[in-house]
Amino acid sequence: MRRTALAALCLAAVATAGLTGCGSEGKADGSSSHDPSARNTAKEGKNTPEPEKEPFAGLTAGDIAERAFEATNGASSLRMTGDVPDDGGGGSIRIDMALNKRGECAGTMGVEGQGEAELIRTGDTVYLKYDEEFLRSQSEGEPKESVDATVALLAGKWTRMSAEGADAEELAELCDLDQIFDGAKKGDSGATRGKTTTIDGTPAITLTARDGADRYTLYVATEGEPYLLRLDSASTTEPGSLTFSDYDEPVPVEKPAGDVLDLDALG
């Protein structure tokens, strides 16, 4: 379960959406200075209600995507939830993680049908709590006696390890908000504007882009900061969906209470 599985979903959409704003879409509102309806509206007087303001009027999909990723990259923290491909063992990874630019995080992750683990990183320490199903699925193929001993030792208990250790390196990277969108390249393909909608109650505009047979949909907030709210990938190699919320909210990274098993000491 590598950080690259999460980042790849984000980065593929970034490149495909065309952050340089290239491609010709014309005026975003589709209006023209020769539009008769515009003259008629002017004649109707002040009693005619003004049309609802179009979000990001005059901007192409590429322009909007660029603003969205700039705002998202500028956030100090966010919460990321959804399903992404497990590029190590097939299936999909379920993730619900709050993370910030200090490398801290708190949340859960699991492989579809193979259990779940809780994760906290604060300072230079990574804390993990595995359920039994997760431990058994990760120990598949090992002797039963060894697996049973591991489950008895670890299941349902908080453990800790150094974030600098080899075993925690990939987990520590998952907690670094800077790494999630790291390496994003500006593209030049023609993304298109779609309809407006809401994501968890926040008004948003839909942007769609294609890269061969792969299709990506981005949802960008139209009120407040133009944050990325959701990213859907219909990619044949990296399908998945991620929702982004709780921008600039504190990440709950309190150390687990009670006894915590030191995995580094156990070797």
C-alpha cells in the first residue's frame, strides 16, 4: 500500500486536465455582444431579475483546474477519503485520512475485504493499530502458529515505530500533504467545463478530461477558495475516487493513551 497509489490518481488528473489552460473553449458563458436577448433584457428595466452569476465566468477548464490545484496546494491541511488502487496487491485501498504539511496525519486505511488499520503520525513517531482481519491477510502464506502469535500480540493494540525506520517510510510519506501532489506537471490537453453541482453541500463546478481511454472528473468549489473537492478517475490502470474536505482544519494527532507496544524494540 504505497503512497504512489494515492499520488498517481491525483497526478494523472492534474496532467490530463491541462493546467496551462490550453485548448479553445470560447467564452465560458457562451454569450456574444450581438446576442439579441442581451438587448431585450436591457429594455425590460430594473424589475427584471439579474441572471445568476456564472462561476468562473470567462475561464477555461484549464484555468479553473490551475486555480484549484494552486489553492489546494496552498492549504495547510485537509482530509482525504475514498478508494484508490492497491498497486502492490490488486484490489483497492480504502482511506480516510486527515493530514497536514508538517507531516502529521490521523485516520484509517484498509484493503478491500482484508481488514483495516488506524494510523497516527506525530513528530518522528508512527502509531498503528491493526484489526485481526488485516493482520491475517497481510500474513497470508506464513505458518499458522506464527500468524496466530502475531494476531495475539498485535490485534486491537496500539503500536509505535520510528518514522525514520525502513518499515515506516512509506507510511510516513502517506502522511505528508506536500507529497500527495508532488511532481504535478502542467499539461496542455483540452479539459472541458461541465455542469454545476454540490459536493457534501458545497457548490462546485465539474471539469472533465480524457487521456486516451481514461476519463477524469474534477469537482472544484465555486464559493470561497477554489479548492478541489473530489477527483474521480475512470482510468483502466488507476481507477478510483478521492474526496477532499476539512481544509485548514487541525489534524487530531494526539498520542494514543495507555500502553503502546514498541515495534522497534521488538525488532
